[in-house]
Amino acid sequence: MELFDVYPLYDITPVSAKGLTLVDDHGVEYLDLYGGHAVISIGHGHPRYVNRVKEQLDKIGFYSNAVQNPLQQQLMDALGALSGCDDYRLFLCNSGAEANENALKLASFHTGKSRVIAFHNSFHGRTSAAVATTDNPGINAPINKQQQVTFLNFNDLSSLEKELQKGDVCAVILEAIQGVGGLDEPSTPFYRELSKLCHEHNVVLIADEVQSGFGRSGKFFAFQHHGVDPDIISIAKGMGNGFPVGGILIHPKFKASHGMLGTTFGGNHLACAASLAVLEVLEEEQLIRNASEMGEYFTSCASGIPEVKRVKGKGLMLGLEFDFEVAPLRKRLIVNQHIFTGSAKDKHVLRILPALNVSREQIDQFFTALKKELA
């Protein structure tokens, strides 16, 4: 049997990892400034995380949501306290795509409507309605294109209001910082007016925080930079530091009923233990503050490099924009400098998504390497 060939692979085989360091099967060390698509939030092999998961596995790893699981309540308490969203309800699932699927489904249940407004360069997942709201025709199969989705530009209030006035929209979904798309952001006035218009037209506002959540932007959620209150917040990636876990935070105005949403693996004991460990480390080590401070330091370092046209994003969800396509540069950074970075839909943007405990020294290491490769 062979793998279905859908991923272009670098010829690198990591066999161990600690903090922000990956080690391959030849003993070569790599600085990880990508975290497997922003998944590694507290560093590889963090002892609190490892111990939490190991201890839970010794007790019980999984049983269905048909029984009580006190870890879910512990997770809700910790998540509510640290995020400031303690009045929301939590539904747990397994991934960002699944989180957005459930968010869109719940919005449609709530409004009785089906059309969705999304934004150009968005990425919300690869399944069903989530991929239909993703602005990439190449990954939308005909079965996905049956969904009713309208794509708009950020900051285009006139078009947004015209679409909402048609009365058939169930939800508006957006990333406060676009991940795969290339770190573009809506302005604060636009996000606030969007929130107001959604409320006026009984349209559900979904904040996709799958990549930007759990402290990555320098606040717990990126929408908190704009002072809005979404109806549903989707979460995943950094939530489990590598363990598959996702979910949605749901405003109390939504009424639940048995069977409305469901999941086999979501909210299992190991997933809750992993996410609890992440929240504990974020708080104890003040990693959200570190994300903000290191983001500012990174930006200051980048300002001295003439080839960098601008730094995009916030906190440790960053992109360096060049006037050339960055794929060859990214490859040289991996092969020559042993540093992992990321790409984006915008081929001129190099994405930087390190664990939130990245240090100044590691950022300095990156910029020393970058200058060598640019030279």
C-alpha cells in the first residue's frame, strides 16, 4: 500500500522534538518557526503537557459522550476564565474544519437560512460547507460548490450591507487574521460595523479563530483586538499542542437540543487533558504576553532588512512580505539554515508561526539566517 499522494514532501524525517527544536533521523537539528501550521503552541514535548496526557492515558483514554466526563467541565472552566468568554457554551470536536462545519450548521439551524458570506483569501477547512467558504476553487469539488456562498473583500461595507439586505444569509464567517491566505486583516471599523449589521439582520457572526486563537495574536482571540462579540467562535490547532482537538464557543442565545450536533471522538479524555495542559502553561508561563512582546521584537528586527516590504499579522501569527516569490527562499532556509517557516496563498509571503514560548535568541537566529540567504 502507498499513501495517497496529496502532499509535496521535503526529504526530512523528524524523529524527536523539544521546545522549538526538531531533530531528524540523521541527528540534524532544526529551528521550528512554523509549528506544523500553528499547532505547536507551548513547544514540543513540554513536560506539563507530556505528563498530563500520560497520566490520563493510565486512567482512561476514551469513552463516548453518552457518559459523564468531568474533564470537559474542567476544560470549560479554564477556557472561560483565560479567554474571557465564560458566558459562552462549548461543543467539542476534533479539528478546525469540523469546528467550522458545526458553526455553519448551527447558524443555519438558528436562522432557518443557508447562504453564507465569506471573504476573499479565506481558509476555513477542506470539508463540505467549510471548504465551500474557503476561497480556493482548486480544492472545491462539485459536491462542495452546491453550497450557497458569496465572497466579498475585507472592508467593503457597501457590498456587505447589500448582501445582508437580501434576507437569505445565515452566517458571516471570517478570520481576524487570515492564515493560509497571507495574514490580511479586516480593519477595526469594518469588523465592528460587520458585527452591528449581523445583529440587525439576524445573521450569525462566526469568528474563525482556528489558527489565531489560544494566544497566538497576543490576545487570547484575535477578534478581541477589535472589541466585538461574535455569536460563534471556532477553535482548534494550538488548542491541543499536537493532539487532535477542536470546538466551537456558542453564545447563550442559541438553544440546544439533543442530537442537533454530535461527535464520536470530540471531547474525549485525552483531548481534554491535552487542552487543559495548554491552558495551564499559557497562564503559568504568561505566553500570551510573550507572544505580544516577541511579535513586537520580531517586527523591529524585520524593519532593518530592506528586502522585507512589510510585516503582516499580530503577535506570533506573522508574515514577511517580499517583492519576489518566497518558495526558493523557504527551501534554502530549511536545507541550508535548518529553519522551518511556512508559505501562504500569497506567494510573496513567508509565514512565521512559532510556539508562543519562542525567545529573542531564536528570533535572532532566524534573522541571521535570513540575511545570509537574502545575500
